[in-house]
Amino acid sequence: MRSPAAAAATPWCSVPVTITYPEPPRASPRAPFPVIAVIAPLIAAVVIGAIIRSPYVLVFAALSPIIAVASALESRRAARRHAREEDQRFAFECAATEHAIERAHRDETERAFATPPGDGGSVVGAAPGASTIAGSAPTVDAHPEQSVRERLRALHARAARNPRLPVRVPPGPVEVHGSGFIAERLRARLGDHAVPDGSPSDGRARTTISVSGLARLDIVLPGGERVAADAVVSYLADEEARNARARAAALPERCEWAAARDGQSTPGLAVGLGAAGTVTLDLITDGPHVLVGGATGSGKSEFLRALALSAAADPGAWSVLYVDFKGGATFQDLAELPSTVGVITDLDAVLATRALTSLQAEIERRERVLARERVRDIAQLASGLSRLLIVVDEYAALVATHPALQAVFSDLSARGRSLGIHLVLCTQRPSGVVHDTVAVNCAIRVLFRTTDAADARALLGGDAPSVAAAPRGRAVIRTSEQLLAAQIGLVTPADIAAVASAASSARADPPWAPVLPSELSPTQPEVVDGWRHSRAEGGLLVGLIDDVAAQRWSAASWHPRRDGALAILGCSGSGRTTALAQLAAEARQVGWKATLLPHSLADAHQVLTDIATGSAASSQPQLLLVDGLADLIDAESPEHATQLLTQLDAALRALHRRGGGAAVAVGTASSAGRLLAGRFGARLQLRALDHDDHHASGAPRGEHNDRAPAGRGWWRGQPVQVVQPTQSLPPALVPRIRTVGSEPVIAVVSANPDRSLEALRASCPRPVRGVPLAAFVDAASRHDVRDGTLACVGHPDDWQRDWAALSHARREAVIAFDGCDMSDLRALVSARIQPPPIDQRDLWVIEPGGGSTPEVLRARWSPPSSDVAH
């Protein structure tokens, strides 16, 4: 039977209202035509014209009717404007009244459903019924417009009939016909009043309810009256929401986590107190994931701590990873619990990126374990894997900083149940932040205080109760089975200490390898293993790679024969020299000869020339080490720098042909970019100057760390730490330099002839006989070697004036250029040759018979006791 009587207002419902209808449009009074205003001026004009005897006065009399007509037209225009404004007002007020009727009907429906039947009957459905909000009908018969009369009557008719009021059946047996979910819910609601279909009568009048396939109820009351109503499901959700709000109003405004957990009687993780006692969340059955929303200061962090501490109480079954992008203070005191595998914060971007990237590797590792054991779910494993609880505070900040993690969390949410990975994602407004592919797998929803009803509906559903005025720590929790209110338990230091003392001392294994230390000793087991791996493959161990994808450290090996020359990039203090020393130590271990290029441009050029020509080759494979190539290049002239690079390329090719290699500490990528193109097959990128320099080196974009320790860098796109060598760099290689002084005939071109002649006499083991340029040709033709050394020393200008002596010297004598510049050399040779760079104590030497383009060698005066081979 229908019983839509309104009940007294409850704390959760609005006060009953009576609808006030809009006033019909008011007609504008119509102004009459101003006849007197037209006639009076005409009479006055005639009188005045007769007095002054002027017919022109009658012209002004014609203005009177014109003004009167204009006034009449203006009045009609104002009347039309007034009518439009009244129509707009009436339409707006009608729309507002319709919204008011809807709200009043909702409140009336809620009051009616919340009012228990006075006769002990039961509410079984909902149907339209007479409403108490309509009030008296508006008086519209006198209004001239039919559309206005119909609109007001329609509003009154709509207000007079509530589309959804409870349908109650009287006390007594009720026979429910039908099957399915709706019928079963209806029988459960009627309880003892429900009697089996077709059971014998006990003499009492029965009510029969037939459930149709269209979710409609056909009710036949004991007196034979038939009533049609909506199915029971249409109002049970509202009733559950009201009951949840009523229970929430009875909860304490504060509770302790320990007190809530002491009363735990059901499986799951205890988080607080509800109307029925301890509230637990069973992530395995109801989850696997949890989505938490609410305003700042509403108690979200307390919920995360309570849930995590309940998991920490069983470290054998759970391990917990905390992700706190609010600075790390939320979980700081939980970090030392045995179940904690790590705390990731936004304060260390490099560490956060590493740890979060490891989650994908953890998915793959768990998949391999399940495949190896031939099971589909972690619950089927006998042992070996604990469930991983990933607690994320401020998920919005996390994905804003690391957008690529949206895909990782989507993958985790989809496969987490079988792999034993459970997400707890907390943010102020999950709607629009948590992707749909993640939210759809979060079966447990927790809502804290929020001022936006749309946020509540998005998180909990359309029947979400209001929590706008809820105290701190008050939450509404929805699972697949129920909607309940809870007061979240506060975690105290005593609670953490109690869990820590009761738990096992063995810590849970993190889903990643430990962070690479700032120093790696050659005796560390991981370094020894890496050395063996590199040795087996014929490479040289540079350091250890932080292989995030494999959740381990692996060897960073350089294979000179396969990879080519190695460029070491980095700023000052980044560990470039340390890396060279490590490679030198590795080379000696495998039987290579490690040589260091001298820092002098002249010596470096000579060493590279010797390596390229093979004069410095040995029976052992050779590793050439270059420390500071960019500094060496920048300190010299462009011509000498280009010459040195040409010699370097030739030396690199020669070393590769002989089975050796070269490791070059280039400098920063910004300053040495031109040195890298096509010259090196491998790169070790150490700490860069800034983000631009980091990117220019080829290291992963966005991974620059200006606080990285010496030796920390990137090897083939992965983080690496260079091993700290036990030995320093080998001494610089001493170049083979030609000596001058023991030749039988020497021609010296010198800017200071007297000083050069003294230097020659001091270095020559035999007597030196000096001759002037004019006598040089005759003296050289008669000179006997047994007479000692014949020397002709002259200024460059003097040699240019005596071309006969210069031509004879180029054919028959060694020519030494002492203290001359390149222009003097080129002028005397008459060719644009490129001499090697020399130091202040060095000479340029041309051997006799060199032709039109002779080779210029670097040389020095021989010491008196020198036995160095020429």
C-alpha cells in the first residue's frame, strides 16, 4: 500500500518545505492618446496669431500633433519592453521552481524512507504518490494568456505528485514470487515475514509480491488492492548510505591504532573503529588496490600510517614501500621497521627515479618466479615471496614529476593481484589525476572530508554520503560488499616500537639492488665478480653498473678491440683521472703495456708520431692513456692543435691494428664537442657541469646530478661507479727525440748565433770549427771527418742572402733551426711545411738531401755524455 506521509526531520534530512509558485507576468497599463495635449496648443496658436496678426505662428501649432504621436509610440515601445521583461522573469522563476520541487521531493523521499512504519509493516519498494509540498494551487483563471495558465497548472501538478515515495506492506506474511537478485534481496529484507512461495496458509491474510523481469514489483495487498512499484534495489542503496551516516555520527572523534587492533576479529589490516568494532581492509579478498581521497588535513596520512603499520606487524607476509612526495616526513619513523624496503621522497630526484623504475623490474621478477613454480597466483606459492604494499602519499605530485610512471602504475594495478603487489594511492582529488585504467582496479575506496560533492561521487559512487563537516580522521570506506564509516586509528611512537620489537629482526628484501656506493674497492666481492666477468670476455673493468632492470650490479666492461677508443667526459673533480688509473691497472693485470701521453704538446706530438709510425711499438698490446686532451688542445695554436689531432687519429688506428687501445679523458662535452665526432667508439660520461653539458655528453636527459661523487657517471645509458684503483697513473712516456751535435757538418740557423755556437760546442764530443757563411761551401768541400765537426752558424737573414751556402747545406749538411719561428723556417725552405711543435730547448732539424719539401724533425743539442742513438 502507498503511505507517503512525511516524517519529522532527521539530522541528515532537510526541513519540509511548501512550494511558492511564481507570479504570472503583469500587463503594462496602456497610455491613452493625449487629445487635450493636441487641441490646447492649436487654440493657443490661433489666439496668438490673431493678436500679433502673423500667420506664421500657425506653423508652431502643427508641432503639437507630431509630439503627441511620438509620445504615444514611445509608450507602446515601453509597454512591449515591459512585457518581454515580465516573460523572462516568469520563465526564470518557473525554472527555479522546478529545481525547488526536485529538491523538495528528494528531501520528502528521504524523510519518508527514514520514517519507520507505525503499524510494524515493511517498506518493499517505491512508487509515485501525493506530495505534501504542493500547497494551494495558484489562481490563474483570470490571466489572459493560456500558456501562462498551463505552465502554472503544470508546476502545481508536478509538485503535488512525488515520483518516488515508499511503498509499505502491512505486517503479516508476505509471499514473494520470482527468482534472481532482486527477489533474494527482497526476501532477505522481509526476514521472518517472508514465506515460501506456495506454502500452506496459517489463517493470516497474505501479501503477495511478484518480481518481474523488468525489475518491477506487482504487489497484491490482503484486501485485493494491486500496487505497482519500483524494485527493492532502487532504495536499498539510499538506506545503506543513511545507515552509514547514522553510524558515522555515533563514532568517536578520536581513537588509537592499538585500541582498534586489539579488538580485531576478522582477517585483514586494521585501520580504525567503526560502528561494529574494528574496521579491517582485506586487500587480498576485497582489493587488490586502495584509492584514497580527501582535503588537506582530513586524515589521509593517518590512514596510510595505520594501514602500513598493520602490514608491518606481519613482516613475513608483507613488505612495505613508502613513496612520500610531501618531503618524506609522513613515514620517517616507519622507515626502520623490518618490513620496510625503502622510503622514496621528492627530495632526491635521482634516487626516486631509480627506485620507481625498479618497480617494472619487480613485476618481471615476480612473473619469472610464478612461471618457474608453474603457478598463476602468489597465494599458491609455498614460500619465497612476500606481498609488496606500495603506499603513495600525494600521487598527483608523483606522476606530475614522473609522467612515465602512469604506465607503470597501470601495469601494476592490472597485474598486482596475482603478483602480490598492492597499491595504496592517496591524493586530494583522485578524479582527473588517477587514470581510469588504475582506478578501475582499486576496489577499495576511502573518502575523507571534502568540500566538493562531485569528488565524493567520483570516488564512492552516486550515493556517496556527505562528509563535508566530518572531523579529522573520519572516513567513509566502500568495498565490494559494504559502505561503512570509520574513525581512523592514530599511530603513536609506542605503537611503532611495539611492532618493531615483536617483528623478526630479518629485514625484507627491497625490490632493487642497493645504491652504488661513492667508492668501490677492488677487493669488494661484487668488483671481483665483475673483474672475472670482464676477464672472461676479454675486456677491461671500468666499474660496476647499477642495472635497475635486472635488480643487480653488473660489470661495466670496455673491450678496446671491439668498442674502439674510449672517451671519458666530465668536469673537474668528476673522476676522469681515477678512471684512467683504473684502466691502467686493469691493463697491467691482463699483460698490457699502459703508457701515459705527456702533458707537453711537443712531447705528446712526438709520442703519437712514434706510436703511429711503429717506432714505439712493443711485443705487448699497448693501452695509451690521455689525461686532459681538451686542455692540451686549447693551450696551443690552431695549426698545432689540428696537427696533434691528426697524429692522434693516426695513433688510434695504429693501436687498434696492433690489438691495443686508447682511453682519453677529453674534458667536458661542451668544450670538447669537436673532439668527439667519429673518433671514439665508447664513452664514459662522468659528472657534467650542468644540464646542458650533461645532455651534450649523450647521457640520459633529465638525469643530471651535480652532487654525484667522483667516479659516478653513465655507461651505455646506465648508472656506473668507477672502481677506486690501488695505483696511480703510470709516468708519462718519454718521447724519442733526435739529438744534434756529433754530425761532421752542421748548418745552424739561429736568432742568436753566438749562443747557438756555444751550445753546439758544449754538446759536441769532438772539436767544433766554426766558419762564416761566405767560406762555408769551400770549407765543407775540403772538410775531413777526422778534423772534428764543421759548423756554420748564421742569422736567418744572413742565410736568406747567401742562397749558395743554403743550397749546399740542404744537400750536404744537417740544418738545425735554433730559436727560429715558423716563418723563418718556411722562408728558408721555400715551402709551406708543417713542422712539429717544439719546446724552448728544442730545435727543428732537416736532414741533408730532403728535396724541395723536406721532413722537419724535432731535435735537441746532445749532452756531452749522451749515448742516445740518433
